[in-house]
Amino acid sequence: MSSLYLIIECTQPWVGSSVEHQLSGCVTANSNCLGFACEDVQYLVAGCGFKPTLLNFTYMGETALNTDLKSTNSTLMKLSLLIRCVKTEWRAVDMASFLDLFLKNKCNTFLVSFLTEPKDDLAYRFIESWIGDGLLVSKGQKWFRHRRLLTPGFHYDVLKAYIKPMSDSTKTMLDKWESYANTDKSFELFEHVSLMTLDSILKCAFSHNSNCQTEGGTNAYIKAVYELSNLINLRFRTFPYHSDLIFYLSPHGYRHRKACSVTHSHTREVIRKRKEALKEEKELDRIQAKRNLDFLDILLLARDENQQGLSDEDIRAEVDTFMFEGHDTTASGLSFILYSLACHPEHQKMCREEIMQALEGKDTMEEDLSKIPYTTMCIKESLRLYPPVPGMNRKTTKPITFFDGRTLPAGSFVGTSVYGIHRNAAVWENPDVFDPLRFLPENTSRRSPHAFVPFSAGPRNCIGQNFAMNELKVATALTLKKYELIEDPTCKPKIIPRLVLRSLNGIHIKIRSVEPNM
């Protein structure tokens, strides 16, 4: 049986800080999984198919970890452990100093190796039935070939053409918000932002105007994408559903199969029609004269050194992967960015002044994304505090030796908390404070490049990170141009771990129209 390694670093409780959410756990010889009162650690260690027999620890406030470990400074507010499961034995090793060391750039060997390894099958198999063997989950030569073929699709000149559809989708969302403006009533952000990012990515991937923001859930494909996003999150946090047999025999499994069928049929039909339109080079010239090439065009036209393209099924997988990765993650990131700016009006004011000066009366952002450096720093600071993907998982293909001589064998599953890395007090001074100046060039240069990894890092980093950053900048700028964002102190987000970072009670703000002369 493969070993399971988990690097867990929690810098604060995910849900509240009351006694009932304090971390506690106990494992007996007959347990099939670790049971915790706090959902943040539970989702990492349960349902893995392992049968632990040794681990018993309790956290109470500021008390230190009390197990068979050596003395540690870890507490409820800062936990860094490496937990190993080999067959039926659980062993825990103090890892607090280890994470601090490699983040201080004293030992990068492990992290660099970790970031070049293939994705963990355990973490990504829940989405494979939807997105197939696309770039997110593929391995080896197939991943390398697809990455090389897709990279030109994220070139600066290609991404620049997407600014207009991103702006149009954002404006549709902001127009809908007029009913909330100046009412002193808060509203929930995420659902609005999620529809907007879906609308935007449909335009960029297919050149398809879905009208999903105004027509709601009437489109079968839109409904299926939403259904799959929700069902994947449900499966991720429901441990019996980690079993394929149990999940696919359940009503949720039936809905999942049905939604997959809808999305696959839609994508295949779109690919078929587009291939017909691109059959002749003359037709391609006419299409390019009328519009910019979208992501699907680029996939269909991609060729390797042997002039071989992608198969229809590979193209389908990459389009569905683009939909999955570019929809929920961007929605999470943007929602928390707007919330962070609502909570810090002084930074919001500086961003708005910068945006107004950059736009100079225009209502589009095509040429102006480089002219808003302070806004970009605020976006990065929010991504630090609220990374859209709170954890990463890999499977080692060769042994990795730590700086102290210990070795991870090949075939080990490794997980690390991006949320924890971004709030590590050894790297970030006052890590829970919103401070955009951390991202001034002179401050960034003093940190390890692996201290801030909202899009992962290394060769398997997010290929669409520049696409995502462009969308975050466009949406943030146009929102601040039109509205003042105001915190609702009665409804603070309760952060919960999912494949994508969410809030248990939603993300609520109030808005006020910005005066034209501001």
C-alpha cells in the first residue's frame, strides 16, 4: 500500500474560534479514519482508504501538542505536522521548523521537487469523470505534450483579446447590482461573481454569449456546470462518497453522471461545429477578420513538431478543464478581493483614485492593466489571505530526501496547505493583517519565491494564471469605478476548506454608487 504524507499548516481555525471548534481527535485500533471536531483537518486525513491504529491528540487553546512527539510549539493557531500512514500505522512528526526553514529560502530542495511531481490521484479523481485526462490531472509525456501545445494559447497577445469580453461580463454583473446600491442592505457576492466568471469564460473559451447572468439557470449546459461544481464539493466533504461504489449508487451520483453527460455532449457538439468552420484556410482567414481566435480555436489549430494535433477527446478534456479551473477559482478569488477592499476603505480609496487616473474616462481596460500597480498589490494581498485553492497535492515518483536526512519514498502522496504557507508568521510579519505593501518589489525580492503560491509554482503551476490575474484586475477596477464597497460587520465570512475556498455563510457586502466626479 502506498504511503500517505500530509503537511498541514493551520494558522487559524477555519470556522470560528469558539471552544466547540477547537481541534480534537482520537483514533482507535478499529477506526477507518481520523475523526476531528474541526472540519479543516478532517477533510485532509479521512476517507483515504487507510486504516490508522496509532494517534491520539487533543488541542485546547494555547496548549502544546501532546503525543508521542518531541516537544513542539505548535498550537491551535499554528499547526505544522507531517503525518505518515504506512499500512495500518500512523506516525506524526513535528514539522513546524521544517516549513519555516524552506520558506526562509534555507532549504528549497523539497518544495521544488514537490512542485514538479504529478498531481495526487486521490485528490483529483473526483473531477476526472467531468474534465477527463486534461492538463490538470494528466501525467508524464501526455501532460508535457499538452502543456507545450496549450502554452501559446496563454500568450500576452492572445490574453489581451479577452479583456473586452471580461469587461462586458463584469458590466452586466454591475448593472444587476444597481438594485442593491444606496439601500444600506448587504447582499451575498459569490453567486453573482460565480455567474459572471462563468459568463466570461464561456465567451473566452467558445465565443459563446450565454446570457447566463440575466437568464439564470435556463440553459441546460450552464445548469450542468453549476451542478457539477456543487456535487464535486459535496463529494469532497462527504467521506462515504469518497468510495466510487457508494457515490455512484447514490442520488447524487446519478445527478453527477447526468450532468457530465450534458456537459460532454455540449462540448463535443461545439467542437464538431467549430471544426467544420475551420476546415478550409480561407474560412479561417474570414473568421480571424471578424473576431479574435478563442481558446477552442487555439486547441483545434495546435500542432506539435510532427504536425500532429490533439484528438477530439483531448480537446474536449482541455475545454472542460478550462471551464472547471477558470470558473470557481476566479469567482472565489474575486469575491474575497472585493470583501477585503470593503473591510479596508483606506486601501479601497487609493485603488479607486489609481483606477480613475488610469482609465481617464474610458470604461474598458484593454491598455490599462499595467497602470494600476497599487490595485494589483491589493489583489495579491487578498490572494495571500484567501487563496482560491487552499491546498496542493502531489504523488512522488522518486524518493525525496529532507535536509535532516529523512526520506519520502517514491509513491507517497503529499499535501500541503497554501492557506498555511501564506499565513506563516516566520515569513509574513503580522500574517493576518491586510497589508498590500508586502508586494512592493523591494519587499517581494527579500522573500522566497515559494512564499506566495496562489497559482502553485514550478512546471505544474497554473497555466491560466495570467488569464486569471487579468480577469481579477478588470473586474476589480470596473467595480471600484462604479461602486464604493462597504463591510457588513454583522455577517463576516466563515472560511471553510473545499477544493476551492468558500465561506460557510456566504460573502456579504453593501455598496454605494460612486459620484461621477470622484
